[in-house]
Amino acid sequence: MARGFFITFEGGEGAGKSTQIRRLAEKLRAKGYKIVMTREPGGSPGAEAVRHVLLSGAAEPFGPEMEALLFAAARSDHVEQVIRPAVESGKIVLCDRFLDSSRVYQGGAGNLDPDYMAEIERIAVNGMMPDMTLILDIDPEEGLKRASARRGAAQADRFEKENLTIHQRRRKAFLEIAEKEPDRCIVIDASASEDAVENMVTAAVFAAIEARKRASSTHAKKGA
């Protein structure tokens, strides 16, 4: 692919995004693709500097507007320093959370004005929209149990610690995004075993990559 492919993974706490990104990266590398694995908040030096402020809850007392702006600042640096250069050089970028998490966590669950969220999203993303988004869907109660088991004795972060009702609202918001943008979003049943989820993720991603290749080939032939 002359241009790379930008894939984001979304979903609630404990959905298994990190595990599935690692497994997918292994399969893609085995096929000869160059891969960049990254995450939000974070992913670039500037964004990583903001990550602790967000996940520690230090920005929480200042309200969701402040958190949304901090996420946007981190995302802008991440896009320009990591994601855009990788995609433009032909690499496949696998990102653990991106703009949909802001739409859900600060926009929907945070009750921020949609126009406000859309404007800061436009500035932060600057045209770099995901080619494909996999939403790993799981019942929040089960997801929180998994997150707790994974975390062990470590303290829950700013978002994991919130009550079940809020997590349920977030799940609904992710599914609403998938319904509104079916060309970009695919919902994966994350309640299945890790291997079963891996198979669903692999099938969806490789089908999308092959479709991109066919489209590029057809375009090239028409231009010849």
C-alpha cells in the first residue's frame, strides 16, 4: 500500500484492546507489513506528558471541558508526531483508543456540548480520521471484573473507578457511534474467548486491507 492504514480500537474498560492489538500486530508482521502500535492518551512524547495528568485524575476537579481540551492537545501531538508520518510512509497504525473515546468519555458521558466536542476534534485530528475502527463490546460489569483482575493490586485509574451506570452509558454511546458510522466501525463481541475475538478481529482487518488493495489497483488501472 502506497498509503498506510490507520486502525483504531475502542471499547469499555476490560474489553481486551491491548491484547488484541498485540496479536493482530504479530499476524500483520508475519505477512510483511510494517506496524506502529500506539495508544491514547499518549503515544508521543508530548502526549505521554499529559497522560499521567489525565489518568491520575489530576484534571478531574477542573471539569470535563478541561479534560477534553487536554485530550485534544495530546491527540494533536500524537497525530502529527506519530500517526500521520507512519500512515504517509505506508505503515499500518494500530491505536488503542482515539477520537471515539473522547466522544464517549468526555462528550456523551461528560455531557459536553456536541458542537464544542466537534470543534476541538476537528482541530486535534486535522483530517487524520481512522480508516477502520474496531469497537470491542462487552457488558460493563464483566469488563470491570476483567480490568480489576488485570490490574491486581494497582490502583484503578480515573475512568475505571467510576460507577457501573456511567460505564453502561459509555457502552451505549460506543454502539451508537458504530450504528451511525457503519462504513468505518465494526463491533466485535469481546465477551468471547481471546482466541475467538482474535479470529474476528483478524478476519475484519485482513478483509479491509484486501479491499483497499483492490480499490487502489482498480484506480491505478483507470489512471493508466
